[in-house]
Amino acid sequence: MKMQALGALLVGVVVACGGDKVKLLDSGVDAPMACDPVAQSGCMTGEKCTWVVDVDGTATTNEIGHIGCAPAGGTLDGAACDDATMNVNGGADSCIAGELCISGKCKPICDPQLVDGAAKGACPTNYACSIYAGVFESSGPPVAGVCEPTCDPLTQALNVGTTGTAACGSLDPTKPSGTCVASGGFRSFHCAPSGAMVYANTDRKAPLADSRGNAYLNGCAPGFIPFYYEDASGAMKTLCSGLCAPLKVDSTIAADAAHKDDNKGDPTALGKLPTDPAPAAGKSTCAVGVKGSETEEDCRYVWFSLAGGDPSKALASPYNDTLGVCFAYQKFLAVTVPGMTQKQPEKSCAKLPATAPLNDPYGSAKDNGCYPLADSRTLVRKNAHRTINYRLGNGDGLVVRHVFD
């Protein structure tokens, strides 16, 4: 489900890119494009196609602007810069053409539809295209983003560089200024701005959101993402969920005392909580006070929710069998039991058999994301007995920046 940012276009401003036409808001007629920020076309010599700020954002609203031509700056890629404001330099930043100042650094403008390295407008290896609320928007979702470094969603470490990689490159890992969020389709994770105002937004807490309730991807504490709906009773409120390291488990595996807590995740996997100085073993489980918040909570393989419970529809994500999301199963009333008028809560992976009859309303461990995708692809059952409720399941959505500046 894509989120729409708060900012509306200024009346009468023409904004477009990529050779398309857009409508003037006050006329309803088509107008030719202004310029293309990804291709850097449509502007005169010495100019750049960029995001021009018309109204600055506040703590509760996104900035408003338009895509247009502005004098090309001289600040190079990766160099320090000042984010654009409406009263400075005509609303444009000081970066060179093809770059945009985000969170105090010039970063390459990219096409969010492209995988890294695929074509012009794609980000280099170990970077992903991040789209920001209130930036490069026309009449719909942002048409461009900026390249942000990829990262490990459990340890929160950058995938590039050898020093200063902790907590998305934060100067002080105990006060992270970045968080690892999902890129489109959960193909990768990339860094986004963070700060103290979201450190308390942990498992099953409300994320930072816009005025319409649309959660920002970086609206949760580092190590947590907005993912599941509040419950399966029709509520449309998304809560933060802990990211965890899953283990294959069923009732037989869990009967072994050495594996009785395997449903909560791998206790040997490294993880980092928001204010930890460094990743440590045991910090990637769904235990209360770690990545979980409920006594009854599983670490379910991420493929399960991304595929809506149907393994044949699983996304081509490298995280299908290595990353999990904390799932407070008793909060989700989604199981239809014959003879009962109300839907019943899910069961823990530790209570589900490896296989189950087709008429079993709860299904098996393989049916419920308790096993890796590779062990679940041949299922006959398609979880028809329940509706999997989640939000941002494809990693689609916007990150917010101005509230952390």
C-alpha cells in the first residue's frame, strides 16, 4: 500500500519529468514537462533539474515544492551541504547537477523503479534508491529519489566502508541518526534518517506518521519497521514490528527443551537495539524487551507476510529465509474454526505440527511462515482459512527527513 505525502502542489505550478505531461491544478489542462531530474534534461546550460522548495516543512507537515530548473551548484557528491529552504538560493540547494542535498549531504538522484546498477538513474552497488516524503512529488508518488547506502536490518551496520559503519554510519551508535528500512519489494535495506523522537517506537507501538495516519518507513525505532496492522479485526492502524532472525520450528522441534524458545528467533544472531553501543548476540529475538513486546510472540519468516501466506506468490527477496518479523499471533483473530461464530487467534509456531490435514483450520508450521520458503513452496494449502493482514509488505512507502534535521 503506497503512502501519499502531506504536501499538495502549489496552485498553478507546472511539475513533470520523464517526458510526461501533467495537469495545471487550477486549469485542468495538460502542460509540457518542466524537466527530468533523473536524466537531467530540460534545463539550460549551467542549470540543473532539481526539487525546488516553495514552502518549508514543519514538525507535522512535509515541505511543498516543485520539480524545476535552478542554477547548478558546486558542492560535490558526498560533500556537506545545507538542505534547501524556501528563502535561500531560490529554494534550491548547492549540490551539483544530478545530486540533491538530503540530511546535510549531496546524494545522487535516482529512479526508484530501477535495481542498483541496472541503467542510468540506478544506484551503484551497495546503494538503494530511497524516496522521501515531500520531495520530487508531482500529482502522485515521488518520481525520483536519492541513493542511500544499504545496510543490515538486524545489526544496523552499513554494507559499505570499513570504519564508521555502525548504526547506519552514526557518529554515536547509542544515539543513532540513521535507521535501516526496506527498499521496494524487500530487495534490499537502506539507511534513512532517524532520531531520538522515534527511539521509543518499538514493537507494537505506533510509528511516526503523517496527518492522514500513513506511517513513514523510518517512523519506528532503528531495528523496527511499520509492518503489521494492529490486529486482524479490520483495524487500519499500522504498528511497528521488531525485525528478528527466524529459526525453523514446529511443535516437535519445540518439544525439545533445548529448542523450546526457537519460535522467538535465533539467540545466537547479532542484533542491535536503538541505544546499544554495538550489535550483540541475543538482540534479534522476539523476547519481551528485545525485539518483542508480548509474551506470546513469534519470529515469522518474512516471506510469509510478503506473500500473503501463499508461498507460490513469494517475492524474489534475498531476505525470505534469513529475516523475520515479530508476530504477536494471539492479537490476530484470523482463523475460522467450524462451529464457532467468531474468528479465533493464531497459534504459535511452537504449537503447530510440521504437517496437518487439509481441513485443519490452523494449518501446519509450514503453512504459517514457521519454515523457510524453500521448505514451503510445494504446499497444497494456500492459507485460504485466513486473511494475512499487513501493511507496507512490499517495502513501498516514504521516509521523512525534515523532522530529524
